Amino acid sequence: GQNIDQPTEMTATEGAIVQINCTYQTSGFNGLFWYQQHAGEAPTFLSYNVLDGLEEKGRFSSFLSRSKGYSYLLLKELQMKDSASYLCAVRDGDYKLSFGAGTTVTVRA
Amino acid sequence: IAGITQAPTSQILAAGRRMTLRCTQDMRHNAMYWYRQDLGLGLRLIHYSNTAGTTGKGEVPDGYSVSRANTDDFPLTLASAVPSQTSVYFCASSDGAADTQYFGPGTRLTVL
């Protein structure tokens, strides 16, 4: 099984940077995903890491360290529309996704 | 617009009733999934199907059944609903089991 931990809530100011950490313990590893979920909506895919290092995609970046069982999602130049839950998900050896409980990010003006 | 549709959007159901949640995708994805999302617990996999004609159990399969008669449809059935099945249900699909999953809009189910 999987054990995935991420903070419950974070608050930041518009224009700032926020880093959401995710730690995991897994039986087999085939990649780590980050999804964004606005209240009342479906999760939408943000990023995917399977090798160690940083993946950058516009204002969002995701980092992975497999040896440490650690990932983070970095949100830069925060905008009000970035207020949402961010879900960390690990794909195991059977290619099944296990999700963390999610981190609710609130962006204040 | 290509994607995943789910029906109904929301439903209130009496305990003991049978209910089928529908999921259809038009992306010709091979793999499909059903998750439930509960506050503080995140998304949990109920059942999955890697290809038409096959299904498998996820983390929380008890009380639910699925079928995959064709590529596009993956219905989830609650044979006799109980209040603990009150949740938001998301269907997802991916091109293959090793590919990124994309989610439908969800069904909010309340069992009284």
C-alpha cells in the first residue's frame, strides 16, 4: 500500500511563491502526479515526475527525489485563480494511483 | 467536446435502494477507473478496468460492482446503498494503465 502525506492547508499572498511538499512510502514506484482541483470540480492534471529532478511548466514546477520519497509542487506568481486543492498522487508497481488527502491553497489579495 | 461525462450530476438515495452511476468517455481510452472522494481522505480507487471486458478491484471495492462491456462505458452499481456510501464519485480514464488519468465532472451521491 501507499502512505502519502501533504499539508492540509496553506495561505499565500497574490504574486508570491508557495511550495507544497509531499512525502510518500510506496510498494513499487512508477511516477508521481500533481493534480489541481477547484471546489466542486474534477481534478485536472498538472504535472508528472518519474525521474529525479525538476520539471518546469510555466508558473508551476514539480520536483522529485525518489531516494527520499519526496516531491514538491512550486507555484510562482500566485494568482487568485490558483486558490484550489492540490493533490499529490503516487503510481505504484501495478500502475494504480494512490492520492494524498490534498492541500488547500488560499491566495489572498 | 471530447472528454468524460458522468450521470447523474447529483442524487439523493434511500438506503437499501439500487443505484447505477454512469460514465462514458469518447477518447477511445483503454483504461477506466472509479474513485470516491471523501473529506480528509482524498480520492480512493473503487474499481478499475485496463481494457474492455476486464475489471479489477481497487482499495475500497466492497458494496460496489462494475462492468466494461465496451470501450466507452464503465457503469458503477451500488446493489443496496448504505449511508457510508455518501460521497462524491469520480470516473477517470487513461489511454493505457501507464498513462495520465483524466477525470470526469463527478457525481455527488447522498444516501439517507
